[in-house]
Amino acid sequence: MLPQIWPAILTLGWILFAIAAGEGVMALFALATQDGHAEEFAVSAVITALVAGGCVLTTRGRTFELRFRDATLLTVVAWIVVPAFAALPLIAEPVSLPVVDAYFEMVSGITTTGATVMVGLDGVARSVLLWRSTTQWIGGIGIIGFAIVILPFLKIGGMQLFRLEFTERSEKSLPRMRSIATAIVEIYVTLTAACFVVYWMLGMTPFDALNHAMTTICTAGFSTHDASFGYFDSPALEWAAILFMVLGALPFLSLLRMLRAGSLQDRFDTQVTTYLALLVILVAVFALWLFLAVGFPGNTAMTKAAFNVVSIATTTGFTSSDYVLWGTFASVWFFALSFVGGCTGSTAGAIKIFRFKVIYAVIRQHIQRSIYPNAVAPIRYGRRVIQDEQAASVGVFVFIYFVAFAVIAVVMAAFGMGGETSLSIAASAIGNIGPGIGEVVGPTGNFSSLPDGAKIVMCLAMIMGRLEILAVLIMFMPSFYR
């Protein structure tokens, strides 16, 4: 059936009402703190609310239901339109960011990428900093819903493998989809609150703790300081961030299962154990490298290795030091890590560990059949047998992911970026990571120096990466509208 535009317009209207409410809250916060930005947030809230009201009123009297094809259209449109209205406070005085820069900042926020064009964050008004963090936190919960509800039904990137888990397994204890959504939101909010308390107790101010708690749980990476976590110079805070970044990169359905009764094997998804093991190995390797090759003391080597490896591997993007200075070995590995990402069903970006496990299973099956042509060697993911359609879907996604990466890198090179910078920007944008490697976009760099054309391409890349690429490409297929 054809996707209907009216359900998308109505739902988009209510989403914009939520953005308007957020801008209104920021106006009250700015008024209470007297930081001089209350008027711009208030005006932005009014403009957004008027547009939202127009969307809702145009659908008045129409009867329809939101189907999955309509939801796909809505999701793509929302991730393009919502950042424009979220950027209004950044365009108005006294922030006065150029339109492209303001839109870039909010696309980076909503997609939980963490790339920024704003400099001098230590002197930016608190209401603006809080708004940046809030957009990332809102985007994080939206991403979880998109991954759990829409992607399995669109059969994108092998996500149909999780459709049975969502529609049948969960119904035994949580009969309705709304109950699952409520439970996940409760976990999301609880983790954010716990992270806030821990940060506060370990020395952050309440304001810094709130901002960093929101951007940690959604694996996003916006900070209130140019030096990111390096500003605090606290190993205790870095280890706390490591814990919550890892929790944010785990599948939220798995976190939900862990809270339920049942065997330990039923509570843990196979990608979770693989991901945790991978992080432990990588941290150990980097810590040894920093100790032997760079000359860091043992404790410092372990802390810096763990924080920065987990930050990039979970696509959070916080930094505590310039890992580019650790040598070519470190730069190459951090670049490779930008393709891994977290677990499926989390807020993390990039390819995700589930797909690497499926690809490994396919390769293993191929080798077994080469040795034993008549052997029955099914492809397995944990205890499940993966169908050929699901394995092919994963392969298609990974292929298109690297094609998109290559195209973006070539386009960046056409804008005059160097080879290292072009590759780093492409990996960072499509993987929703934030910092890359090199002087321009490295952990101590900033995206403000990029030309406007490059920033627009990055916006498209961030949205495509966040929506698993194929969900955006589907919009350009005539068959989607037939």
C-alpha cells in the first residue's frame, strides 16, 4: 500500500510540539539563570509551536492509522525537519550561528553523533549547552524505538532476526508493545539519573553532571567544555563514564531481559558477551602499548586506554587526551574502531557487533562446506539458525555501508580535504561517532573550519548513518510509493 502523508504530518506535528515544549523549558531555565538567552528560546518555542499546530490542524477530520511504511516515511522526514526547528535558538542572537552551522549542530545532536562546530564551549551560556545535551538525549531514545520497532519490519541489515524476539518472546511477560516501550524508557531514565548522581558524587558540578549524564547514556558525546572529559582530569570520573558508556551501547531489550526472571543464558544476548570480550581485549592491547611504547605509567595507561577505546568503540566520542599523539599504531586502530559500533538495539552507531558476528558465521560456514561439501552447516547466531535471507540482508547492508563511506570520503576530498581528513570525516559521520583522526577533526579538533558544502554532506551522512542507510535510500525507490 502507498505510504500516507497525513499520518506523517500529524505525528510530525506532535513531535514539533515536544520540541517547542523543550525550547520553552530552556527559556524558563535561561530566565532563572539570567544568562541572556530567554528571549531567543521563547521566540523559537512560539515559531515551532505554530508550525506544529499547523501540521495538526491540516489533518483534522481525517481518519487514518500509522502503518509501518508510513512510520518509515515519518522517521526519515522527522530526522531531517526536527533539527531545523531545534536549531532556531542557535541562529538567533546572541548565539548567531550561521544557518548551516546551527543545522549541523542540531543534526549532530539529534543523531547522537557529537561532532560540533561550536568553539569556546567553556564560555557558552548554560541554556545553550543544556539544549545541545537535551537534543542528544531525546535523539537517543528515538533511535532505540526506531531500531526496535521499524527496522525489523523493513528487513534492513538483518534486523528481522530480532522481530520474533520483540513480537513473541516479549509478549509472554509484557503483553503490549506500549508496555515494552514504557519499560525501555524507564531503564533509559533510570540509567541517566544514576549516571548523574555518580558524576555529581565524583566531583562534577550538578550542571556538568546533568549534561554529561544525558550525553553518556545516549552514547552521543557533547560536552560542556572544549577539552571534553580531559577538563576534569579525574580517573574516577573516567572509569564511571566507561561503565555508563558500555551500558548505553548494550541492547536495551537485553537490559530489559536481564531484569526479568529466567536462566542466565536467556538473559544475555550473544552479541553482548562478544562485545564485552572485544572491549576487554582492545583495552588490554592499548594499555600495553601506552605502557611499553609511549611510556605512560601503568595506572595512567590503563585509564587512558580504557576511556578512549570504549568512547570510540561505543561511538560516544568523549575524549580525555589526544590519542593521535600516541602514534600511527593508535591512529589506525581508532580509525578501524569507528566501523565497529555497539550492539544492535542500543543508541550506538556504526555497523554494530551483531552484523560482524553474522558475517563471521557466514565465512565459517563457507569454509566448512569447502572442506566437507556434503556437511549440513547452518548459519547460527547464538542458539538461533539464521535464514539465508537474513544473512544476505546483513551482507547487503555492510556492502552499502562501505560504498557510502567511500562516496562520502571522495566528496570530502573534492571539497579540498586531505586524504586522512576525508576518510576520517566519512567514518565519523556515517558511524555517528564525532571525533576522528588528524589535526582538523581529531580529538582536539573541530568541524567549524569545513566549508558549508562539506557540512551539508556531513548532515546527510549523519542522518543516513543514524537511520541505517537503507531506510533513507528506500525513499528514493519508486516501488516504495506503489
